Amino acid sequence: MSKFEGISDADLQAEILRRAEEKRKRFIYPESPIGWWYVTTEGDCEGKSTKQLGTFHGHICEIALGLAGAAYYKLHFQAVAEPTYLLDPKDSTTVSVQSIADIAGNTVSEIEAKRLAKFFGPEWKVESHNFFQTIKVSKV
């Protein structure tokens, strides 16, 4: 005996509609258009053109206008709690400084490392590193 025996198509359709309405009632809008937003692009059906653009803070419309050039079809926003940055920090790591500072050569000179240390602040130790335009940073 089937568990659906005695249930009509109309009963099933009514249950589907009831559940859809229940789901709509559960949807909660974010409290404000201003906040932290995780943004991706909406790409093609295969997901090849979908890009993770990052987490941004501000008014959703201002963020959308700022990222409009990155959209393939559209931008997808998801409200997120204030992000946490380091849950398990390491003692030190290497950082590429290509987009932070104008480095003259392949490696960061001691003078450039001192300038970067001043830029990062007194709580950070900055050392030259042998990777291309990279420094080693650690907490003091």
C-alpha cells in the first residue's frame, strides 16, 4: 500500500502552495541596505563566468554601482555579519607588495622595507624577502 494512496492531486497541489507560502513568510530582509555584503557575479549557466568579487561595506546600491563593470549578467548580494579576519593567525607570512608600493627591482630593498614598515605601523615587523617584490610581515 502506497503512503500517497487516498491523496488527490488537488490535495498535493494545495500542500505545495501552502509550503511555498510558508517559505515566503520565513524570508527575512536584511535590517538595512547599509552593511556588509558578500558579492559575486551571476554568470552563465555553467558557472564559468561567475566571479567572487569580495566582501564590501556600505550601501548596497553604492556597492552595486561601483562594481557594475564587473557584472557579466548581474551582481548577486548576500548580507553577511561583520567579517572576522584572522581566526588562527600565524607568526609571520609573506606578502606581495606590487599593488601597494612602487618597488624598483625584483626584490624589496632594505630602504623600501623600512618605508613599508612605517606605512604598516609600529606593531608590524617588515623584512625583505627573496620572492618577487615580496616582504615578510610579523607582529612585533
